Amino acid sequence: MISSLSGYNRLMQNKFFPYIALAIGVSTLSLSAMFVRWAEAPGPIVGFYRLLISSILLTPLFIRQQKKLEPIDKKYLIFPLLGGIFTAFDFAFWNSSLKFTTAANSTLLGNTSPLWVALFAFFVLREKLRGIFWLGLVVALTGALLVMGSDFLHHPTLGLGDLMASTAAVFYASYQLITQRGRKHIDPLRYMWLVGLSATAGMFIMNLVLGNSFTGYPAQTWVIFFVTAVVSQMIGYLAISYALGHLPASVVSPTLIGQPILTTILAIPMLDEIPNTTQWIGGAIALAGIYIVNQSHLQTQEEIPNA
């Protein structure tokens, strides 16, 4: 009887834990925009401390993992190094975009990375894409243009934040592409730590070039630096990594597209940002297009035989 209960409990854990982790990951990442907005500091500084603090906190786990597993082959270190550089640019542009546009716009446009990943696969890797992909691309771009057009007409910065968020999506797509290869040779925890180390160094240099101060911020902002490092970076990314290890990409990827929706909903009470009708419609169209693109690309990947 006890053995049966134990087996049942393990089954339930195996069945539900990955979905719980996925929900936690999406929820915590959806809060990222709020933290950047609440911090009385430049976007690149928020990104720097988010990466620095999380890397420091993960160091004991990294050391433990180093002792348990075989050393990482030096020739594979190029992947987390490049992944960190792409992450640094992603954070710099995306965090900065939140100073010039709404959290909803920034998060939506920052999550158009599946479009860029698929286009890279088509033009560079010569992957064949289904006709449904091109339909999804047109739908996604139409929705994004509605969102950006509305912002261009109503925001004094004339869409600067939207442009920054879209640029961040290109770097995020680059991170995904390089990580797809790097994760074949390095375990998730050590890969994440190495990416964080590289990204921290990159953001440090960026902030020096931009002339941003690393000190002199109010106590509340330092608390936000710590919270975003723990909640968005550590919990968010580790939860998503866990889910990816136990659920198919066809489940995880479409769920991640829900992040802009949750951010938009949370921004209403937390930031007092209420999207106008055009933004709601454009956002819904863009998400539908991203979903179609994402599903089409996943199906193409499944059809490609393993080398």
C-alpha cells in the first residue's frame, strides 16, 4: 500500500511539476517590466545588477556542479561567451525601451524573437519553411505594425521604445540560436552561470561607455535590483529550463508567448497602463501570428532528421 502511494506520488510529480515550473517561469518573467519601471535607475544598470547578483548567488551551485561533472571542454566555451554578449545587448535595449514605451508594447515586441529565429533558419541554414509560416509572419508583422503605429501617433518619443524592444528581440533570437548549440555540450546550470558571467562583463562595459553610475541609487532601487535578480533571472530562467527538460518544445514555446499577455494584464493595476483599442487588437493579431510561426518552425524542426 505504501509502495503504491509512493509510486502514485512520483507519477503526480512527474506529471505536474514541469507544468507548475512552466507557469512559475512565465509569471516571474512577466514581472520583469514592472521591476525595470519601478527602479530609479537607467535600464542598462538594472540589467547589470540583475545579472551580477544572480551570478553571485548561483556561484556555489556552479562550483558544486563543477565538482560533480566532467570539466567543460574549452572549445565549447565560445557558446556561453557569445550567448552572454547577446544577452547583454538584449537586456540593454529591452530595459531601455521601457523608459520610452509601455510595458505591454515593450514585452510584446521583445518577444517577436521566434520570427527572427525562423528567418535565420530560412536564409542562413537553408531550412525549408511551410506556407503557413509565411502567413504567420504576415499576421505577426501586421499586428506589430498596429501596435507600433499606435505608439508612434500617441507617444512623444515617436516609437523609439518600440524600435529598441524590436532590436532587443533580434539579440534574444541570437541568444536562442547560439544556446541551442551550446546546450548540447554544457549542462543547464553551468551554461546559465557562464552566460550570466559573460553578460555581466558585457553590461559593465556598456554602462561605462554610456556613463551610467553604478552607485548612488535609493534603498528601494537596490531592493528591486536584488528582487529582479532572484525572481526574474534565477527563478524564471531555472523554472523554464526545468520545464524544457521535461516537456516538449511544442508545449513550452507557445506557452512562453503568453508572457506579453500576462505583462499587459499586470501592468494595468501595477503601472496604471491601460492599452488603447488599437493596441489590444494589434497585440492579439501579433500573438496569433507569432504562435503560427512558432508552431510551423517546430514542425519543420521535427521533420529534419538528426545527424
